Amino acid sequence: MSKSPLTLVALYLTLGTLSAQTIETWVTSQGAMFEASVKTVVPGQVTFILKDGREQPVPLANLSDRSRAKLIEFLGLATASAPAPTTVSAPAPTPAPQTTPAAATSTTPTTPTAAPAAMTPATAPVAGAAIEATDIAQINALIGQDATLVGTVTEVVTLGASGHKLIKFDGTTFNIFISKQMLEKSTDWILDDLPGKRLQVSGKLESYRDAPQIKGLAPSQLVRVQ
């Protein structure tokens, strides 16, 4: 997502510890919400203090556009403007008479700049109402209702030639099913890094072949948590 050069410059020049802020609701670029106050801002990163007192560093690129705009307001930079540079043209020097042929200028091949590493999605605190994916008794009691579950992903399986995806969790039969049609509707699905990560998912609980399941309908349903 794009950010104006002015916004980046303003944020990067605002360093040090901020005065205590009130607790606000923030949103990551993956759609996860959390409540925290701002502690510090350094180039490329903001450190939040969560409601339980823990500090949580979050890359600026992993905040939503709206949360980055709110952060600028907190820093008092919403109306900041960068002075326009003044260009002074120096008089062109008078070329001296050339008496000898100029030596050929050698050129050194430029080493290509390495491509930046892919951004790792931000993590967020676990929602207070989240149910552990291993608590099958409570999950089965909520079949047919909306719920939020959290657990450790063991693998992401591609179901044959259909292209559907199945996210499996450790110590439970609960899974997340994402159809090929849903996967093709958005480029924001990031699934390859999920094995071994704690994942929170919200949606309607269903039962498929005696296993509880939530269907993935949008990338914002999947939130990597601490």
C-alpha cells in the first residue's frame, strides 16, 4: 500500500519516547484489531503498550492506512509540510581549449540491488473471547454459531486437483476450509508461513464429516497471534 514521501519523512524524524497516551483501538493491515497506547516511534516501527502492560513492537508497514493516519495525528504531524528545496543555478564554466585527446573513461558494472525481503504479516494479541482449537467439547456446543478459535497450525494441505486449501491444527480435528474460488478472489491470502504459527480465525462453525470447521471467506478472518 502506498504512503506519501511526506508521511514517511515525518514519521522517521519523530524519535524518542512519547508522553503517555490514552488507550486506542488499532488495526493491522491484515484486519486484526487490538487496544493499546503508543510508547515510542522509531524509523519504520512503532512500539505499543498493550492493555496488560506488555510492549508490542509493530512495523509501520503492518498497520492499516487508517491506523497510520491516526498515528500521525498522535504525533502532531497531520498538518506538517516539508519546505520546498531552493535550486540555485551556477553559471556554466567556460571550457578550456583541449590540446590533447581525452582519455577514454572506464565504466564499472553496477552491482544489482538485492530485492527486499517479503514482509512477514504482523501478529496481534489473542482476542479475549477466543476458544482454544483443542477444546472440542466447547466447539461442538457452538456448531451453527459464530465463534473465534485459536490454535497452532500443523500444516496447510492442497486438496488434490481442486485447488482447495485445508488448514489443520495441532491436537484437534478442527480445521479451516478455503475454496479455490475464495483464494482466487484476493491476492491477500498468505498461507505458506502458517505451519508452526499461532492462528486465530473467526466465522460460523460448521460440521463436515464429523469434524468442526470454519470456512475461510476473506483473508481478514485469519490473524496471526502471539
